[in-house]
Amino acid sequence: MASLLKNMLGGNAPQNPAATPEDADFADFAGAPQPSPIPSVYNAASSSLAASAETTSSYRGQPLIRPYTKWYRVWERVTIADFYSELFILPFIIVIVLVHLWGTRQNRRKVRSWASAHKRILDSEYALVGFERLPKAGSSDSAGGGPDEPMTIMKQKKATEYTSYATGRQNVAFTDFKITLARRHNPPMRIGEAALGLFMESQAPTVERMEANTFAFDGKETELAPLLGAQVTEQGLQPPTPEQKAAVKGDFKSSFDGFVFAVVNKDLMKRLREERYDLSLTSTKDHQRLPGWAAVMSESAEITESLLTPELIKAIESAGERQFESLIISDMPIDAPRKLNDIVPRKRLSLSLRLPSNDQYSNTQSLFQYFLRLPDHLAQVSRYRSEAMRRVKTTREEERKKIKAKFESEAAEERKNVADKGKKEERDNRLRGLSADEQRKALEKERAQDLRKGQRKKTMRQ
């Protein structure tokens, strides 16, 4: 009993117990040293900068990072190696910005040269040119037709498009001008358009051109310009009375017969006929007085002879094949009409000229000025005999009949679809209230009726 108690209390334990045998699975880790923290170091790219810093110790041959004490001492924790990607991208950004600035400046210079060459002509033909307000009477700009800066008459819509506006002329409601330029500020896009145009006709490269569209009064002065004939008094602008409106309407005779006439460059003749609905109504012919690269698109020979004046022919010859594109007089819409209201005559004149690469406009100024004065010529001579206008009226009546027939067929088809939808809903409601056997009998009956209708149609076709 005494020995048992000694064993339980450790009395018989040996003074130097033998060491317990080690586990064989952890024999590889028996001699591993205790882990110790490893200080952070500079990378290889920043060793040169770290060498100059005040350090007292190193690790594996590289200087240790000295901890910074202030947040603004950025130079102590960054190196040039941290900005390698930015330094690679920065030259490309600089080149893109410089090319963009150069391209937009070149386009603006080209527009400025056009405005400088045509501003005097526009000021002599219109009372207001540009988007600025009318100058006050007695101001320095009112006597000279506006400030001398040519870009005051132009407005930039985007880097490749500039517009202008002119109004205040007899027989003309207003005239819009649009200048389209190349993408000089985006060479990759410009090259892509040129390359795509070599393979696809629908993706023609951008051509630098000036487009002018004049909308004639056509006897509607009092409707389009309700303040025409108003008087300026000490109390302000006084609207015209009905008697004054009637007198103004009697003074102006700006109406002329509606027709479609055009002189176009033969290189653009096919594209214009496909893109413009009004020109598709004309017949194309060569004219002995025109140069060989130009053609006439007209609805009547009498109209052609009255509008092909010696001044117009000389101006077209002076413009040349490289710059002249088209001169169009039309009362029909450009896009194919879908409703009868779309075919209401709206008389307008259009001129399209390519911009020269040398910015010399002396050879196109005569044609440009003739275009601005063409509404006066139309108001004087464009009243033709009924025999000459018979074909023109017949063409318009046929187009109205086509549009009306198309509109009626679409309306009938829509009514039929609505009726069929109502019948289907009524049939579904009726079948929903029947039992399964009754539904089966009703469907078999409908199937038999459809079969008889199909056989009857087949018999009638034979």
C-alpha cells in the first residue's frame, strides 16, 4: 500500500528521467532555427536612390528603406521607376493633343478664308448675315454691314462643320450655309474613311464642300415675315395693320411655278438620283452649251432653256469640274414622301461646291453671287405656258395617287389587323366557356371551314 502511494505521489520517480523518443514525422524540422522578422528593402530599380539615403544597415547587399516622418516628403518614398508606364504613355498623349489642335486650327483657317472671300458678297445681298443680332442704328457696324472679322458670320457646330445664316432680302425668306471639312484633327478616322471608301460605295470619304440652301418666299411674305411693313416709332416697333400687310403683299411678286431643275456634275449624277427623291422625277440630258462634264436634270425642255442663261453657263465653266457639284431648283421633298402633307410644294434652291485646297475662291465667286440672285430671276421668268407645265402637273398628280393608294392600303391593312385581333379575342372567350368535347367539336368545325376555303381559292385560281 505504501509503495502504491509513493508511485502516485511521484516518490519513486527517477532523478534523471530518460528523454522521450522524438516523433519521426517531424525529424526534418528538429534543427530549424527560430523565425525572426525580415526588414523590407528597396527593389532593384530603386537601389541607386536608396544608396544616397542615410542608412546604417543593409540586407542581402541592398540598402534598407528609411521610414519617412512627414506625409508631404513624397520624394523619400517614390522613385522614377514608379512612373515608367506614365512616361511611356505621355508622349502619345502629347502627340494626340498637338494633332487635334493643329487639325482644328487648320479647319478654322480654311473656314476663315472662305468667309473672307464671300463676306462682302453676302453683306451686299442680305440685310443680316450670321447669327448676331442686328446692329443698332447709328453704330459703327450698321454702316459697313457688320464688323470686319469674317468669322463673325460663321458658327462652329463641331470640328468638321461650320454653319451660317442670312436673311433680309427680297424674294428670299432665308439662306442657310454649311461647310463640311475633313477630319484633320483625327488622322486615324480620316485614313479609315478613305480606305473604306475604296471598297464600299456607300461609305464615300468626306469631301470638303460648301452647301447653300435658299428658301423662297413664293408669295408668302406676310405669313413667313409677319412684321414685314412694321414701323419703328418712339414707342417701339409697331406691328403692321391689315391694310399695310395687303399693300406689302401687292408690292412683292415672288411666286413662281413649281418644278425640278438641276445642273449637276456627271460624277455625282447617279448618287444624287438615288439619294434625292425630287431628282428621281426628272430626265437627264446633255446640253450643247454646257461643258462635257455637266448634265441637265429637268422636267421640261422649256424650263431648261429659260434657266440656262449665258451668265449661268459662264459661271459654271469658271467654277470648273473639280469644284462644281450641283445647282438644284426644286419644289419637291428630298426624301420620299409617306403622307400627302409631305408632297406640299416647298420651293428652295441649293448649291454645292467643293472647297479648293489652295483656298482660292475667285473662280467660284461669280457662280455663288449668281445663286444668291437666282430667286429674282425665277420671280421674273418662271411662269410658263400650260403646255410646258402639263407634264410637271401630271407627274405630281401621279405621285399623289401613289402616296394616297399606299396610305389607303396601309390603313386597310391596319383595320384588318384590328378586326382579326377582335375576332380572335371573341373566339378565345367563346371557347373558354365550353367543355372539352365542345371545344374539340368547335376546333374541328373551324378546321373544316379553313380547308373548304383553301380548296375554293385553289379552284378559282385554276
